[in-house]
Amino acid sequence: MAEFPCVLQPWQGEPLGRALIAAEARLLATTFDDVFGQELLQLGTWGAGRELLAQSRIRRQSVVADAYPRLADGDLVASLAHLPISSGSVDAVLLPHTLEYAPDPYAVLREADRVLVAEGQLIVLGFRPASFWGLRSAASRGGYPPGLRRRLASGRVRDWLGLLSYEIVSLNPYLYHLPRAPRAELEATVTRMLHRGWFYPWPAAAYVIKARKRVYTLTPIRPRLRERRSVLGGLVEPSM
């Protein structure tokens, strides 16, 4: 675990890594269109600083870096499964490939759910196992991108969110690019990652899920009062 930031950060500085993060930042710019509130939290470091949050309309933005291993560009360093943040205090949470790198992804998801307010929004970026990126990761000893622990299908993430009573707002595929160094300029590569071209027959290699936290309050049902029978002289009054 301690080795992954040492290999991931240099990869993010390479042409393919830079293009991927730039494409995801552009994708999130549209995803954040209807995400409002006072607090936006990114769990896990992906990209440089708040690069993925740049287009959000929420002014208060924080990036939480995982304490194990510790990365330097987070606003807060903490265990992602045990956040030092009050329950129900965050309006939106972004998980950029965080579940795929976390030792216990469901624990991180539960913690994100704990800090979210009712009707808050959760955004998850993930790589599809059934893709060329997934195949390269499975064939690589250190995962791909470097340090990747697991490959989570969107269906599995949706099942987890369903168990936590989330409503899936949208599920959009992206990353129409083979896991190899791009031959075109950055702008052209970013465009190809987000939009399938006429000559790209393979499925998207990644997905973004937007979900809303639903909180259902139980309304107690008062038992109906039984009709009282009036008693005359110790005898039940006959009904008409």
C-alpha cells in the first residue's frame, strides 16, 4: 500500500495520465451542474490538488488525503474509513477512483454516506473491468493505473448504493481510449476520451455515477380507537 503513491503520481504526470485527469475534470464540470450547497468533499487524492473540483459551484471545497499512505496535496489527512468530520455536514462527496484504491471500499462508502446530508449527492468515478483498461490492470502485477487494488463494475457500486438507500441520478460511460500513450495533442486526446469516435468499436473503459442520498422518515400510525359501547345498568346498549 505504501508504494502506490510513489508509482501513481509519476504516472499522472505522463501524457496518458494528464489526459485522463483533464478529461475527468471536464466531465465533472457538467456533472456538477446541479450540485449545490455549502460543503464539497473529495475523498482520496486524484490529480493535482483540487483540479477535479475546479468547476464546482460549491465554494467550500476540501480534499481528504488517505493517511495510509500519506499524500502531501490534501487539505486534510485522515483515514478515509474514519473521517474526523461531523455526521450530516457535507452537501456533496466525490470519490475519484477512491473505492478501487481503498483497502475496504465499502467502509469508505459508508463513511461518505455518514457525512452526507439528507438529499446530498455522491459522485463516483470508476474503471470498468470489462474493458481494455481492465484487462491491462488484470495482466499487470502492480495494477493499472499503477497501484490499482481492484476493478469494480458499475453494477456492484450501484448495488452498494442501493443498500444504503441511494437513488441513482445518472450513470455515464467515458474513456474511449486504449491504455497506451496518446499520439495526438492533449486537447484532441481529452475529446476522444469523452466521446466515442466513428472508428472506436470498443466499449468505454470508465464510468461516472451520480447518486442522491434518500432519507425516509417513518410516520407512526396511531391505532384507531375502538368504538366505546355505552353500558346502561351494567348491560350493553343494543346497537340500532
